[in-house]
Amino acid sequence: MTQSTAGGQRAAAAPDPSAYLEIDGLWKAFGDFLALRDVSLQVNQGEFICFLGPSGCGKTTLLRAIAGLDPQTRGTIRQGGQDISTLPASARDYGIVFQSYALFPNLTIEKNIAFGLENIGRPRAEIRARVAELLELVGLPDQAGKYPAQLSGGQQQRVALARAIAISPGLLLLDEPLSALDAKVRVFLRHEIKELQRKLGVTTIMVTHDQEEALSMADRIVVMNQGVIEQVGTPTQVYRHPASLFVADFIGETNKIETTFSAGKVKIGKTSIATSATGFSRGASVVAVIRPEDVVPHSAGRKPARSAGANLIEVEIESMEFLGSYWRAHLAGKALAGTELIANFSMNAVRRLSLAEGKTMTVELPAERVLVFNADGGGDGR
Amino acid sequence: MAGNQAVLPAGRAPRLQLDRDALTKRGLMVVIAVYLVAALALPLYAMLSKSFTTYSFDLARYEFQVSDETGGNWSDPVSAKALNDKLNAVAPADLATISDGRLPATSFFPDFSFRSPVKYRIRGVGPTAPYLVGLELFNSNEWKELSGNDFRRVMLRPVQSRSLANYVTYFSTPALFRSIENSLFIATVSTILTVILAFGFAYAVNRSCMPFKPVFRLIAMMPILVPSLLPGIALIYMFGNQGYMKELLLGESIYGPLGIVIGSVFFTFPHALIIISTALSISDQRHYEAAESLRASAWRTFWTVTIPGARYGLISAAFVTFTLVITDFGLPKVIGGQYNVLAVDIYKQVIGQQNFEMGAVVSVVLLIPAVVAFIVDRIVQKKQVALLSARSVPYQPRPDRRFDGFCLVWCGVVAFFIVGVIGTCQFAALAKFWPYDLSMSLNNYAFDRMDGGGWEAYRNSIRLGLLTAVIGTAIIFTGAYMVEKIDGFKTGRGLFQLLAMLPMAVPGLVLGLAYIFFFNNPANPLHFIYGTMTILVICTITHFYTVGHLTALTALKQIDQEFEPVAASLRTPFHRLFARVTVPVCMPAILDISIYMFVNAMTTVSAVVFIYSTKTNLASVAVLNMDDAGDIAPAAAMGMMIFYTNAIARIVHAALSRGVLARTQAWRKR
Ligand SMILES: Nc1ncnc2c1ncn2[C@@H]1O[C@H](COP(=O)(O)OP(=O)(O)O)[C@@H](O)[C@H]1O
Ligand SMILES: [Mg+2]
């Protein structure tokens, strides 16, 4: 997480006018159905971008438009300063890994990786050396003579990756490259791919519907929903400052509380809670969102301070689950008036405050961590 | 943050520039489509228009003048029609004629004498009014003056017109249209028998624990390897005038419906069996377990589980069998006797009476049931495929002595019949002089001493088989690849699909006749292939195109759809991918298409009987012609040569497939 934050800060700067890949006003229609609606995006040289969104939101469609496999209905795409909107796939500069890997089953691993190189007409010895180098790079140095079916899913995935980067493309496209693998291998390969991308410095776009994957790998995340980009930002930005209720909801866990807004405050149960939100009219219906880990535990009986923003609520612990590295508590109580809050407490806090089921305690909802969105799902009022 | 407007802005969708690959693919597809148009659509069109073509003398188009004895003093112009109305010289029915008809002009001048000094003038009225003077053709509105001696040689020529007259003639001639009834009768009876026999056989092989299953499977496929005339010849030896089992018929004649039906069951049996077997083998064990747990009786289970599960297979098998029988020509030709059926009528009209227009009419009539059966079969096949893709647990039979015994008897009888037919042919081919001298000799194999083309015909058949297998497979597989793997170009692909499916609906005889009309037209730039091996290869490839195309499509659909995008991203042209990956991965299907083309090229009679020439005699046609000439034993011998050749080809195919699998498909094994 810290790595990608560091990487993200670099990329979070205003988009470079000389961005490597520029997508401008892209639409895609399948008959009457609009799979992409006015999508614009800039990707910088060397960046690792994730398209993140629920299944069917248009991620693959956008990727295929960039690849020239399924051309857009409107809009332009520029890569490396050149307009590639109407170039066929074979004239564009990218390597691609599909979900199925699409390895040639009748060719050995070596021949698979060499497939693109042979066409350029390099000398055989050079191809061989390059293949060996690539196999080393993806950690399969001794599998050259095997057939794809003889490898595990994770190994096949790495062969597909090696084949895609063999011709040193300017852009690497990955469509859900990890989704067919089991959980352990997946976590391991996240690391590998990220490492590889950093080593090569190749601009990369990865499609995924797995928020953890996106958060841990991407320099910037493009959150999509129903053919529209909801937000573009670093992992920390989209996590801490989601641009819409959809983003807040889709990434990470949330407590969502439907309520009304008045003078910078929202009501949660019987308690008025200060927020840093502005720009909502008085009495507007809003949704207040707070993440479980942002709920700060205090010992019972701590008096709500008079000062605005202290946001202390007296609650009762209904139940607690131990989730390995932290506790999840379901909170209720008179002050909440039927609303249930979920909170994540560290083991440390649980021990220190001797929290247990049935006990009462005080929680603090820090004003700057309470997010407020229009009830109809629109952007927040910041 | 992002634009939320939900309306596509005005403008046009950008189109990707076509790269070399896209152009090559489209080009190749268009080339193969043009091939199909030239080899299928245009000939069929030529045939269709031929069936509407009639020839008749149009008397209103000619005018005459007659001089007096001095050669001057011309009479007023009078039309031939006016003269005929007055004289009734030519009956209206006799005005209809064939394309080569001639009508003497003197018919309208009863007191004509070529010695008299009276002179005659003739002219046409309107744009076409052809007439001959001797051998010279005129077609003019100018008066032409002729002496009596020359006028004697004036012949009116018919004009061509389009009408339904041929059809009217057909349906008002009982001798012709009765064949429809006969054909439908034969096809229906044969279909019912074949489907019942094949269903029992398939059921026994799939659902019992009887012994010798592999042997039965092998025997059941034997009829595919021989021309459809062969069972006819065997039946002659069994039940003909000197047949060794003649008494079994109790005086009935084998020549006629009986022979056609028995022979049809023989040659359609494997086709029905393959379809029904597939349907039965995909049925689900779980249904049977459910039925058993409900304590349904075996009989009830059969009717409520087995039959519904196999119903698409049964329907499909019935339509395929029906089409095969109704379009088959060789068998009724050999054993049909006086019993007329549509396919033989076409042959008789064309070869016997040279009435090509009527041949075309019968062809169109024959096309109707074939097309209907084809459409129904396509619909049913789609549903069957849907069933296939559902995951099911294959049925595991359990031993049951009575049931297994019954199955053994059923299959034994069928197998005995098949082996009996082929064995009879082989025996007759080797016997010195059936039935008087049954000692063995190879006399009947001295084909060069008989009509029919001799050993040359056999060699031609092998050449045809190999050429069809190699070229046909290349064309079919390439075409299927293009239509499956091209991006966009939707209309073009749809059209191509239609063209590729069409041959299945066209009976071989109809295709052959269509080839005469199309390629034997001197105005056709492709006329030069008429009478060559080329036209035989083209005709055979086209005739058997659809099954190969479907086989190739199935194989292509099974390979990963992302190979082409990957190759494009690696900037590798598609032909490299095609050669290095697609073809090797599809090699089993490619070999299947080849053997199918070879075997069918060896056995087909109907598609080629109209277009072979003395230089391109074929073995299967030789069987027909030798039988026609009364050389039945040599015909049987030639038929057996085809059988052995095909059997060897199958063995080679099996060995090749295994070799290819071992070599190029090592990846299939983990
Ligand atoms: N070829 C197509 N024809 C019609 N609809 C399509 C086609 N491809 C994708 N779609 C639709 O477009 C939407 C986006 O699809 P896709 O980009 O594949 O989603 P995902 O985000 O899961 O990758 C889906 O609703 C899908 O049904
Ligand atoms: Mg997708």
C-alpha cells in the first residue's frame, strides 16, 4: 500500500499535456446499447493504470477499443502523440494478455514466446537468447520445452505475459489476467506483475473487477460504472476521497446512512454529526458514509465535547467477530435510534478498552472522515 | 465527474483502416464465394431458367407473297398465321417443339410445286423471326425473293419463350407425374424401415452389454464405402431371375419397389445410425436414475425418457434418410425395373430423350422435397446442438441377459444382411459364370475388355478422389476459416454461409444437369472445362461442400477466439498463425474432411453421370454402364474395387490421424 501511494503521488499531478495515451470522448454502441459513454482519459508514460468496475461496466470494451479489436463508435485515441483511432490492431503498438491467455496449444513455451519475434526476422540465436531472458524474467527458466497444457494456470499466465512483452511494446494491456487463478497464486502474481512492470517501465493498463487487486497494483485507478468513468485517481484518492457514492460503495466497506443535511451537519440516529461537507442545501436528503476503520473507539462514558466536530456517540456493542488482525463490531444503541454501525477495532484497542459484546462504549466519527453524497448517487458536496 | 449524458452525439463511427491481413482475408473469402457462385448458384439458375424455356413456331411472325406464273404481279402479303387458320395445315399442338425444331414453309401452300415458275417472297415481322434457307439462317424484315426450288428449302425455326408450359406438360402427363407418388412412397417406406433398424442398432450398441460391439460398429459403416448401386446388383444375384434366394420372394419380383426399398435401407443405414447414435450417446444417465427411483417400468422409461431424449436425432435421421433415398439415382436405375421414380426420370429425359427442358422440370420437382427436408433438418440440428452443450452424465448400461440377447440378435441380423450384400457381390465378381460355373476366376476384373471405361475408369476415380480430397479440403477449410475469423463484414459473411449451406439441399443429379446447362454453353467463358477432369473435381467438391464446411466450422469454433488478436498484437500476419497454429490444431478435422471427400468422390454416381466424358470415365459410372450393358458380374467386380479402395483409404486415414495426433498434438496429453 505504501508503495503505490508513493507511486500514486507522482501520477496524481495534473495530467501531462504530452500524455502517452489520450482517450477523448469515446463512445461505444452495440446496437441501441451504449457500452461506453463519453469516456475521456489520459495515461502517462510508464504508468500502471487499472480499469476497475463491476462486471459488465465496459472495461473490456474500452480495452478492446484501445487495442483496435473492436473500434469505438465515436471519439479519438492517441498514443505516443499519434492519432491511432482508425489504425488496425496490427498497426498499433501494444502487447496483450487475455483472460484465457490464448497460448498456442501446439507450440512449446519457447515457440509461444518466440512467435512475435520470429516474424521480425531476427537471427535465431538472438531469438533464443531473448526467449531465455524473458523466461528468466517471468521466473520460468526451465520450462522452455514444455507445452502450455503441461503448466499450471499461474505459469501459463506468466508465459502469456512473456509473449506479450517479447516484442517490447509501448503499451501493455491485461484483461483480467489473474481472475482465472486461485487466491494464493493471484496474490503472488500481483506482486510479480507489478515488479515486472516497474522493471520494464512499460505503460500498462490492467482490467479488473477486484478492488484489492486495483488498490495494491495501480498507480492510478479508473473506476467505471455503466459505461461511464466515475473517478480517476490514485488508490488513496479513490479510497479516501471517493468522488461518488458508487465509488465509495464499490471500493472498501462502508456504513451508509440515509439522512438529511443541515448547516454542515447530518443526523445519525439522534445525534447531529459535524462533517466537512458543504454545498448541500438545508434539509437535502443525503447519504452519509463512514468506513468501519474510521470509527474511533473510546471508553464508555466519555462526554461529548461541546466543540463541533467531536462527534461522539454512546453505543452498545451488539456483537463482535474476530477477523484475524482486527475485530469487527456491530454497534447499536439508543443514540443511534435503530441505525446500525459497523466498526473495525484493532486488537490493541479491544484489549485496552476491554471491549466485549453487550458492553457500552463511546465512538467518535471524525468530521473529516464522514463523507456526504446526494441521495440520488451524485457527487459529494465538497 | 464524467459526462453523464446518455445520447450518442451525432457523427459517424470511425472505420478501421484495412490492413493487409483484413484485405487478404476478405479477398480469399470473396474468391471462394465466387467459386461457389460459379460452381453452384449460376448453374442452378441456368437450370431453373431452362425449365421455363419453351420453343414454338410463331406463325404471326412470317409473311409471304406469291407471284403469278410470269414471276410478277405479286399477291398481297399474307401471314403464315392467316394461311394456317384457313388451311389448318399445322395443328396448334404441333406448333410446340424442341429447340431444334423446323417447319417447312411449303406447309402453307398446298398447291406448291417446285417446278412451277411461280416465285415466293418471305419476310419476318418483328425483331425475331428466324428461318432457314438450306443451311443459311435469316432473321430479317426485308423481303427475300425465292424461286420455287429454293422456297422448298425454307424452314421456319422456333422462337424461345418463357412460360410454365413445360410444367403444364409435366403435370398433364401421367407417365411423368406418377413418379412423384412413386418417389414419395419409396422414400417414406425406406425411411421408416431404416430409422427403426438403425434405432434398434444404435440402442443396442449404446445401451446394452452385448458382446462384439466393435465388430458391429465396423460392419455397420461398410455401406458408406460402396456406391448405392451395389446393393442393387447384390439383390439381382440374390433375388433376380437366377437369384439363389429367389424362392423367398414367393413369386414377387425384386425389380421394382421391393428392390429399391431393400437397397435403400442398405445404403442409408450408416447415415441414420451415426445421427441416432450421437443423439443416444448424449442422453443423460440422471434421467434414467430418476425414472428408476420412481419405479417406472422399463417400457415406460423407454417411452418417457429414451424416445424424447433421442427425438431430434430420430427426426434428423428420418429427414436425412428421406433425402438420400429420394435423390438417389443409381439404385432405382439398376433394380427399379419399370417402376419410375423422379431421379431416374431426369436421367431418362436427358440421356434417353434429349429433352433437357423436361429434365430441368423434373429436377425442380425433385429439388422441392430435398429443400424442405434440408430446412427441417437444419432447424432440428440446431436444437440438438443445444442439447449437446448441456452437461450430462453418460449412460452406463448394466448386463441383462434377456435384453442383451435380444440386442445381439437384432444387430446380428442387420450385420448379416450387410455382410451378405457385400459378400454376394464379391462372390459374383469372382465366379466364372454365374450361376452355371461357380469356379473362381479373375475374368470379371478384365475391365479393359468391356464397355464402361476399363481400368482407366478406376484410375480416373482415384485421381478424382485424391484431387477432390486435397483441393476440396483446402478450399473448404480456408473458406470456413475466413468466414469464422473475419472481423466485421457481416453481410458478406452471411451470404457466404448461405452459399456454403446450399449444396446440401441440391441433389447430385440436379447439380450435374445444371452443369450441362451452364458449362456446356459455348457462350460461357468456362466452357473449356467441359468434358475434363476439372469439371468433375469442381462438381464433386461442390456437391459435398456443406458437410466439410460444417466440420471445419465446428473445429474452428472450438479453438480460442483470441488467437487472431494475439497474433495481430504481435504484428504477425494471419497466414503465419494459420499455418503454424490453426491448421495443426485442426488437423484431425482436416483429415476427416479429406476422407469424407475421397470416399464420396469414389462412390458418387449421380453428380457426375451427366458430365463425365469418354476421357474421364469413372469407376462408379462404369458400374452403372456395365450393368446397363448386361455385364453384371464385372459391374459387381468394379463395385468391389471401389469398396476395397475406400476401405484402404479409411485405414490410411486412421493411421494418419493417429500419427498426426501423436506428432503435432503431443500437447493434448498432459
Ligand atoms: N459484442 C457485443 N455485443 C453486444 N453487447 C456487448 C458486446 N460486447 C459487450 N457487450 C455489452 O457491453 C457491456 C460491457 O461489456 P464488457 O466491456 O465486456 O464488460 P466488462 O466490464 O465486464 O469487461 C456489457 O453489458 C456487455 O453485455
Ligand atoms: Mg471483461
